Amino acid sequence: MSESAALPLALTLGEPAGIGPDLTIHLWSRRAELRLPPFYLIGQPDFIKRRAQLLGFDIAVSIVTPPQAIGCFQRALPIVPQDTAITAMPGMPDASSAPAAIASIRRAVTDVLAGHAAAIVTNPIAKNVLYRSGFPEPGHTEFLAKLAQEMTGNAARPVMLLWSPELAVVPVTIHLPLRDVATQLTSELIVETGRIAAHDLTRRFGISRPRLAIAGLNPHAGEEGALGAEDAAIVAPAVKSLQEEGIDAIGPVPADTMFHERARTAYDVALCMYHDQALIPIKTLAFDHAVNVTLGLPFVRTSPDHGTAFDIAGKGTADPSSLIAALTLAARLSATAPALVPAK
């Protein structure tokens, strides 16, 4: 058991007009029943009180520093306050949304790297809202990597892992138009992604020799060139390189046959060549409880695998299953491997 197991989790606010605040309030109210690991929310206390009242929850809120969170978690929702005022209403993001979400993420990274939090759990953000505010990063994951580099002096190469008990997948390329995947995909990118996945599956998940199944890009993994040359020219050399590094990797595997129940017993993680090749199977198998885990960072970060759901924000109907899973997995992974000491 690592020292980080005795620390609380840092939970970010996410998009304030979305369901993140709803889920946080709901889960804290069921903390004993769910046996949740202690966490604190980084947000604006008055905003949380207003949302709780709207949802019909009578909850106590305690303004804390991170070390105080565990001691008060059972009697009050611990909140590490941020100065950013929040005026967004449920389902209606406004000019306060992006600054509040960004400030919460930045504080969470600061806390975990300072040794005040065991791990970061991020509530969902709305990227289009951030983009309208001038946010320059492609998304949540890239921003976390940028902050890690700023605060430690070490470059971070983030890798997205979608995890569930049924299936774990890593998309090698992520938010790219499908027409661009073949031109952006390289053997080097596959190798680097596979290397990070294998390293963190060992370090974080405790799998001594992770088994990687590398999906083909084209139907039937190219059908020996009849359906495209990329699998032979890009994917197969990457698999060979990973094997030469001592990583247990197979592929290219035809994607249409690698996700049924029997096939999944042959590997620990599937490396997929593009976004939907990875996310369609895991969302089919584990839509309500899959967790987004960022590998390659000097700390544990998990997130529920859903969006802001503006249409149901403030209504109390959002399913908390994925956030429960994200909190539980963050506690498990941080107990296995603590955050790295930041560079001086």
C-alpha cells in the first residue's frame, strides 16, 4: 500500500452547466452506502449549494484544504474553493463556464504533484465551450499533459485508455477525421503508444506481462494487401518492434473478430487504430461503467466515460455509475503506484 492511499482524491468541477456537479452531489449523499474513497471537489461552494438545493439535496458543505478532506468527508462534502465566480445554469453554459472548469483542472494537477492528493478524477467538460473561450488545447487529456510538463519540467506523452472489467482499449489516433487516420498513423506512433500502455498496465494495474492485441487498420487487416497496404507497411512492423522490445504483442488482428467474449480472453488491452474502432466496442459492452484513464502522466487520472449531458443537467436523472467506477479505479490505481515526484 502506497502513501497516496491515505490521501483524498481530487475531483474537478468539470463543466458547471453539465451533470458533473449533479453527480458529485448525488454520490457524496450516498458515500456510506457506496463505500466511496474520500474525495474533495475543487469548485465554488455557493454554486454547489445552489445546485444541491435545485436537486432537492440537503447537504453540508465544508471549505477545506486538501489534507483536511479525509477528516470531514463523512460529515460534509469537502470543497477546496476556487475564486472563479460561476453563473452558469444547468444546461446553459455561459462566460463563467470555461474559466471555472480550467481553474479546477489546474488546481487538481497542482495538488496531486505537490503530494496533497492521491489522484485526479475529472468531471466531464464541454470542449466546444472551452474553444469559444480561446482554449488552445485539443482536449482534456492534452491540457493535463501540458500542465504536467509545466509543473515538472518533464515532457508527458498521454495515452487514452478506456477501461472496464469486460474490455480495455487504447485508440492510437484519437480525434481525427477518418479520412486523415491513414496519413497520420505511423509505426512509430503505434510503438510509442504500445510501449506506454505496457509500462502503465504493469506499473498502475499490476499486470506483470501485459498482452497487447494490435488491431488492423483496414477490413480483415488488409487481406494481404487486397484491402489496403497500411497493415503490412505500418501496423505489422510496429508489432514486430514491440515484440523485439520484449512486449507481448500480437497483430495486426482483424478488428471484426477481436472483441467477442472468447477473443477478449487472449489479451489485456486492444490497441485500435482510430477513435471509433476502440470506442464502439467498449461503449457497447460497458456504456454505463467504462472509465477513461490517462496513461503516460506522472499521476493517476481517471474520468467517467460520458459527456456533460446538458439536456438532463439539474434534473437529477443522470446515471452515476461511470463516476463511481472512475473514483473507485482512481483509488485502486493510486494505491498501486503513487504519483511521481516532480522535477526540481
